[in-house]
Amino acid sequence: MAGIWTGLITIGLFYETVRFVDQSERKLIAFLQSLNQNDFSVTFSENGKSNDYDLHVAFNQLNQTFKSLRSDRESQHQLLQAVVEHATVPLVCFEEDNGAIFLVNDAAKNLFQLPFIQKIQSLERVDATLPRFLREIKDGDKATFKLTIRSRTVFLTVLSRHIIFKDKKLKLIAFHDVSSELAAKEAETWQKLLRVLTHEISNSAIPLSTLSGYMREMLEDATNKERELSDDELQDLMQSLKTIDSRSQSLKAFVQNFRTVNAIPEPRLERISLADLVVEAANLFTREFEKNNICLKVEGLQTVDQVYADRNLTMQVLINVLKNAMEAMSNLKENKFIEITTENTGQRYVHLHIADTGSGIQPEDLEQIFIPFFSTKKGGSGVGLSVSQQIMQRQKGDISVRSTPGRGSVFTMTFCI
């Protein structure tokens, strides 16, 4: 009897175990199927007397967790969608494979004046080249595109990003209308260009005024004393007149070349004497150097052959550099020197070094000294060195600088020979 009862109990326990496992498996399958179908309405009874109490509690907790996660995801999706829709930046996202539009916000529709955009090819109605441009722009690139919509020209900056979403290769394009910014920049450029002309004219006009004043004083002194001019004075007078005439003609040509206010005039290269050019430029500042107690030292010019350059434009560069050297020493009372030397590399180039003993240039400013409109001088326009660099580079040469704060600077003009 004991064996029979033991066998019956074992069979009963085995049956209950199988039934429990089968019910649990069916409940697990039902639970997983509801998760797969995003159906979180299924709940399980949490009867404390039930053998499945712990399992039902675990199922309900997981169900609640997934429901909360879906709610958060939907909230984030709605928030993101609202942000995209209300963003002022036009956004277009399309599939790279077939060009189907995945996302487009109201700002983009307003920009292109299209109520619906289903394919990226639809933008051909706006501009025939726009779809191809959007397909070819590389990831992370920032490009510009000129668009004409209903007789209105719009300048756009375009940014591109690649996105992988649900095994789809998407391309997100952001547009930014910079038309108003360009208009403001254009107005600013005109103002800066006018400052360029004013700056360059002043650099030549001031030495001319100084020379003419010197000549007038000389003639008035001779007239008041009722004497004839000496041979040296006549020679100085003749040299000054030649310098004034030469610089007037050069300045006239320089201004005429800038009348189009588009760019630096194209240099007319010819073989010129670098020595004669340096002497002529130095003569312009003779009175200024004497007035400011600046000692000018010129060495090695006769060892330099002729160079290829535009005479008038190169003279403008020399004037800029000498004027900057003089201004760099304006706060000094003594030890004011400007030294002009040459270096023949024996190859295709000649270097003209113009050194001063001024205040020098700070290291953080040295890399920016040739950037247009950057100036370390109070009230400076920041155009002289920028123009000088462009002139030298268009002559197949260059201009560079090295400087030690407190000890001076050396500008090097490089010429082809």
C-alpha cells in the first residue's frame, strides 16, 4: 500500500508540474506576443493564493515598464517632431537609395514654396540642379547654393549629415538663408574698400605734401633773402620735383586701377632696377626721417640684378612697409634705425629685408598681420599689409615678417629674377 500511495502521489505531482509548466509557457508566450505587438493592455491576476502569483506580478511589472518606455518614446518622438516642425531652419531628410522624402518641416516647404514634397526630385520644380546638388554634397560639408524663387534670389548655406535609421540610409539637409547677412556684408565690404583707397592714397599723399612743403620753404627763404639758390639746393629741388612727378603719376595709375573697386589690379611685370626703386621710395621719406630722428641705412643694393615686378604696385608696397616701420618707432626717443639690405639666394629669387628697431609685433598678432582689415594700430584700417601681400603674390613673389617684441621687426619682400 505504501508503494501504491507513493506511486500515485508521484504521478499526481508529475502531472501538476507538467500542467504548471504548460500554463506558464502559454502565459509567457501570450506575454511575449503582446510585447511583440506593442499591446500592453494584457494583465495577469495577482491572487495571492494562486501558485502563479510571483509569475503574474513579474509579468505585470515588465508590462508596466514596457508601457512606460513606449510612452516616453512616443513623448520624445512627438517632442522631436514638434521641434522639427516649428524649427526656423528648413530641414529636409530623404532616403539616399530612392530619394523618398522621410521628413520635411514647414520652414522647408515655405522656403521652396511647395505644399507637398514626396521625392527629392520634386525640387526640380524649384531649380533643375538642386536635387543633384543635394545628392552630391558630402557628409559634414558646408556649401552654398544660389536659388531663384519667384524672381527672388536667395543665397543658401547647406549642411549635410548621414543617418542610419531602421536599416535606411538617410541624408539630413539643413538650409540657412544668408541673403540678408550677405547684403550687410556687402555694405560693410564697400565701406572697407573705401577705407582701402583712403589708406593707400594717404600713404602717398602725405610724403608728397611734405616734399612740396620743403620746396616751398626753400623758395620762400631764397626770396626773402633775395639770393639765388645754390647748386645743392637746385639739385634737391630738381630731385624733389622728379619724385613728386613720379609718385603723382604712379598714384594716378594706382587709383585708376582701383576705380572698378573689385580687386587688386593685375600687375604688369617688367624687369626693373630694385636699387632705383628703393632709393626713390626712401627719398619720399627723407624729410620725415629727419624730422623724427630716424637713421636710414641701405646696403648691398648694387649687388642685386633687375627683378620682375610692377613698378607702381611695388612702390606702393615699399611705401607701406617704410611707413609702418616709421610708425613702429614713434614711441621711441632714440635708437631709431631702419636698415634696408638685400639677399641674393643664387636661384630664382631675391630678398629685400627692411628692418626697424621699433616696438615689434606680439606673437599672437604675428600670424594675423596680413589678414585683411586686421590692425594692431589704434585707428588703423588693417589694409596696407594685406594689399601689399596680394600685390607681391601676384608678382610671383611674397612678403613675410619676423619680429621680436621690444626689439623690432624685419619685413622681407621676395622678388623673381
